[in-house]
Amino acid sequence: MNPSNIYLGASSAFEAQQQAAIDGKLAALHQLAQRVFLGISFADKFPTDVEGSLEKLERRFAEVPVTHLVAGIVHLWRGHQEEAARSLERALELAAQEGAPWPDLIPTDRRWSCDPIRPSILETGQEHVFRVLGEARPKHAAPFAFRGPATFVRLASGDLACINPVAFDDAVTEQIQARGEVRFLLAPGKYHNENLVAARERFPKAKLYGSPGHVGYPTVAHIPFDGILDDDHQLMPGELTHRCIHGTDQWDVWFIDHASRTLIVNDAVTFLPHGPEQDPFRTTFEPWVKTRRGDGFQLD
């Protein structure tokens, strides 16, 4: 199979099929959509010209449904509900045409909404491992939420290690504490830091450990880490082994749960489950917008 240069894991034939469905360069479509999406979702980390990128996208790809989804996201970000509804309506019109690309990206009303969820426990099928699904709503990305799980591993002592703390409320905190004492709070990546201080306040007996990417990172200067994870100093040897992933800006730390022989990963590998609470529109759109390989290209 000749691999696609845009869609990871897909064939060049698949890429050609997508290219044939649009008027313009496929790579340029993805790049402009990325600039807009990252500019509103991660404005503090990836400042981009949202207005200029959206204008180029609308000018060059006016007949592509995804263009109007992107415009709708920007309108929601600005709080312009009527404009967002018009953009979604236009995307629906174009997607209904025969041969329109990416019809599965068109969201239902529920998935298009930005209704908040409450953190909840998710069972994993392993008695000693459970997860808590939470969300964050940073001001720069409002009204969009970032949803993700915290993974809890019960150690032989009965204590709990929490990987990637999320925003816990009182109800779910009580449920967690009923399962064991949280002794370790583990931040598995450079950009996973929004909930660390609050998690430490909820679990005051826990030690807080950061990723190597947190060293010297100004955003976390106020966070009182008890230590930094490194491969030569294992906190829970034989139970929960950690490995630092080099060569990425995220500075991921991955964990191996020996009892279940499970690898617990972070940003470098993403799994987006489907379900009524786990499946907002962005969980489908974000992977699409990020499908381009990171080998660079020039826009005309």
C-alpha cells in the first residue's frame, strides 16, 4: 500500500479520493483549518491569525462543507449563536450534495452543543483501575470544553495513584476517596497542568509529580511539585512503571500497569471514545483537522 502523505494510516488512493471531491489543494484545506482551530482552542500555546486564516479558508474553499463548520466554530467562540447556526445550515446544504466529502463530520444538534458534563467514574474492566471523565473550559477557548480522563490505579497497599488529574467536583471526589487514599498525583505531560493545584487541595496527602517538560516551563512556576518523573527513579517499582517519551514537545510520560499489563499513554496517542457524554463535536472534528503529517509544505 502506498501511504497517504496527509492521512496517517491511510492509502494514497484514499487521499486521491478526498482530493477529487474538492476544488483546491487538500493539504492547504487542512492547514488553514488547523490554524483556525488551534488559534481558538489553544490560543495561549499556539497564537495564530484566526481572522486571516478563516478569510483565506472561506475564499479558497467556499463550496466545501468543512469550511462552514470551521466558520461556525469561530462564531460559537465569539458567542454569535445566530451566525453559527447559519454556518451549520450552509454546511448541511453542501454536505447533502452527491459526492460531498466528509459527510460524517456534520454534527447532530446534541453534538454541536457545548453543554457541560459533570465528572463521572468510568469502569475499565480491571478491578484495580478506574477512570474519571472530566472537562476543562479555559477562557480563551470558550464555549468549547476539553474532555479527558484521569486514570486511577489501586496499588498493593490499597492506596491510589492518579494519572492526569482532571477537574473533580465534590461528588466524584467522595466516590474516589471511598475506593482508597490518593497518594500520588502524576502529571503525564507538559501541557497537563490546569487541574494540579485543585487536585492537590482535594487530596492533601498525595505527592505531586510533574513531567520533565514542566522543568523551567513558566506556566507551572506557581505549582509546588514534590518531584519530577524520570526513568531512573521509579516511584512504584513492580506495580506502576513510568517511561519518559523523548523527542516530543509534550514531554509525555507513559505508565505500565504491571498487574493488568496495560500501557497508559498520554497526548502522543489519543483514543476518543464514543457515547452520549464522551462525544461532543470536537472529538470528531479535532482528529480530522490534525490529520496532516508534520513534514511541512508551502501554501500558494
